Amino acid sequence: MARKLISTGSPFERDYGYSRAVVDGGVVYISGTTGYDYEKMTLPHDVGEQTRNIFRTVEKVLNEAGSSMANILRCQYFVIDHTYCEPVLKVCGEVLRDIRPAGGIYVVTALLKPEMKVEIEVTAKLA
């Protein structure tokens, strides 16, 4: 299978020179994704809602890649405040309860823009 690049149409992808996801060797690598609604380019204030938006984006990307949420192998979660861990992980529990990928959560000093509270990287296999 040839390498495939997937875009959500986010201006960040174009402006900063990366793909939302790369499919290569039977694996889908999804770049760090923040909580924007990429169709409207809006970002909710609530960290839980940002996390839900991230998983909506991830699901769309996986579907376009020929995979699904059930094929997620690993998630890495980055939050800008330790108090965000619980609300982010609660949403992860709702979305990933039956999938249970390998994962880790990291508290970082900042993300690209101050309104971004959570960013998630995902690795999945093709269906």
C-alpha cells in the first residue's frame, strides 16, 4: 500500500506543513489533534468538550483511512493543567471503554495556542 496523507482542511495543516494523518505500512498515525470543530474553526472553552471534538475528528480521519475507532492501538494525551486530567480521562473512558488502547497522559506547560487545553495523538491499525 502506498503512503496516504489525510487532511481535515485545517489551516494549521497547510500553514505548518503537516498532515492530520499518515497511513503507511498498515498503520494510521494521527497527528496531535486539538479540540477545534474544523468545519467551523471554533474551539469550545470546556476541556471535556474539546476532548469530544478531538474524538469526532479522530473518528472521521480513521474512517477516511479505512480504519475505525475499534482499531486504535495507542493514545497520548497532553493537557496544560493537571486539573484537566480527570475531565479528559472521563471522556476517554466513555469513548474508549471497550477499545482500551495503550495510553499515557502528560501535563505540559503549553500547547500551540493558549485556548487549546488538550491535544491527543493516536496510532491505529488499518481494518
